[in-house]
Amino acid sequence: MRRWALGVAVGLGAALLAAGCGTGGAAKGTSDLANGQKLFTGTATCSACHTLAAAGSTGTIGPNLDDAFRGAREQGLSQSTIENVVLDQIRLGSGAVTGGTPMPANLVHGQDAQDVAAYVASVAGTGSATPPPPSQLGTDGKAIFKADCSSCHTLKAAGSTGTVGPNLDQLKPKQATVVHQVTNGGAVMPAFKGKLSPAQIQAVATFVSSSAGK
Ligand code: HEC
Ligand code: HEC
């Protein structure tokens, strides 16, 4: 799986070079990750077909995007390379894997396509393999953090280095702030209400507020 995913990534990169930017060129300038996530689960319908842990999506028609890019990331492919692979995939679409539904081309265009690609590149394959289901985590705040928060946040006490959201060691949020944020989510951050129980949200908030900055 890992080798196959890297093959696809490298293959697409070579195709891009050969085509001489014929598909619209590489991503440029700044991208709006919040817009990218909104489109991924909304208008662009990516979530209907793809699993992406950070977006909370579980589609199975297309490849699992965490699995697809974890290997590439471990092999040292840069985020911008991954972003361009995703952008190319959005522009070109593809045939069906095994005679099933193909991926339509140009579900989103222009800046929106770039935002989705940047968002996917920022989160795909960054988390731990497959997060265990919340019921197995009990109220171990650190385990919950590692499963559900580490892909996006840096927190030394959990050994995490995510950069999608703020560095929690620097932010040092109060327990109540974490409870509120985790329950309701933010512009980019998913809400965990319904996914984590109130006791689990309290536990992860206590872990964060008591360990941040230490
Ligand atoms: C109707 C279902 C469908 C939708 C909607 C869809 N995809 Fe896909 N996607 C697929 C299928 C099927 C493949 C596998 C194609 C292949 O291997 O030829 C794929 C492949 C991919 C790949 C390549 C993965 C790899 O293993 O290299 C990426 C990246 C991707 N899609 C991203 C997206 C994004 C971003 C969106 C939203 C803009 C999206 N997809 C919307 C079905 C879909
Ligand atoms: C997909 C990435 C992502 C995941 C997963 C994620 N966060 Fe966030 N988090 C963010 C971003 C981005 C922000 C900035 C605010 C926003 O989204 O609007 C943020 C903000 C925060 C804040 C700051 C709130 C404030 O008021 O300043 C806290 C605290 C926080 N997250 C804790 C967590 C915890 C705990 C978890 C796991 C239960 C988690 N986050 C999971 C991306 C994420």
C-alpha cells in the first residue's frame, strides 16, 4: 500500500513535468485552509468518497487519503509536493479503481481547488496509523489527545508536532477554553461533540491545560 501510494505520487510528479504545466501549473501563493476544509466536506464532496481522519470523513469509494500520503510523507516528500499531487488529481479526476465510481475532474476550480489541495496536504497521513475508536480510549486524556489532536497541534507532553492549529505549549489554554473548543470546534478544527463523550472531553481538556508549556 505504502509503496503503491508513493509510486502514484512520483508517477504524477513525472507526468506533471512531462506535461510542462499543461494541467494548470503548480499551486502558488497562499491558501485558505479553513476554506479548503469546508469545501472538502461540503461543496467539493471529497468526503463522500474519501476517508481523511482530520476531516472526520469515512468515504470508501476512493482511496483512504491518510493511507495514500502517509508513506509519501515518511519517504520525505514535502508538503508542497503532496499539495501539487492532490491539485493535479482534482484537475484531472481519474478512472474507477475496479470498475466502480470514477473521480470526477474539476469538482472545484481555481483558488478553491488550491485551498482544498493545501488542506489535504496539511493533514493527510499526519496522524497515528488509525486512531482507535473513542470507546477504547476511556478517559485517558493523553491517549485521547494522541488519537484526536496530535495531527494538528504541537504539545510536548504528548510528543506531538502538528502545525495546522496553534502550538498549545505556547497558547497554554485554560481547561474551560479547551472544553469549549473541543466541544464546538472552530473554523478549521472539527467539533468533537458526539464523537467524544463529555467525560472524555473533560479528560483531554484537563490533560492539555495541565501539561501545556511544561
Ligand atoms: C465520486 C467519488 C470521488 C469524489 C467525489 C472524489 N474522489 Fe478522489 N478519488 C476517487 C477515486 C475512485 C480515486 C482513485 C482513482 C484511481 O486510482 O484511478 C480517487 C483518487 C484520489 C486521489 C489520489 C490518491 C492516491 O492514492 O494517490 C486524491 C489525492 C484524491 N482522490 C483527492 C480528492 C479530493 C481532494 C476530492 C474533492 C475535491 C476528491 N478526491 C473527490 C473518487 C472520488
Ligand atoms: C484538523 C486539525 C485539528 C484537530 C484534529 C484539532 N484541532 Fe484544535 N485547533 C485547530 C485549529 C486550526 C485551531 C485554530 C482555531 C480554529 O480552527 O478556528 C485550533 C484551536 C484549538 C485551541 C485553541 C482555542 C482557543 O480558544 O484559542 C485548542 C485549545 C485546541 N484547538 C485543542 C484541541 C484538542 C484538545 C483537540 C483534540 C480533541 C484538537 N484541538 C483537535 C486544528 C485542529
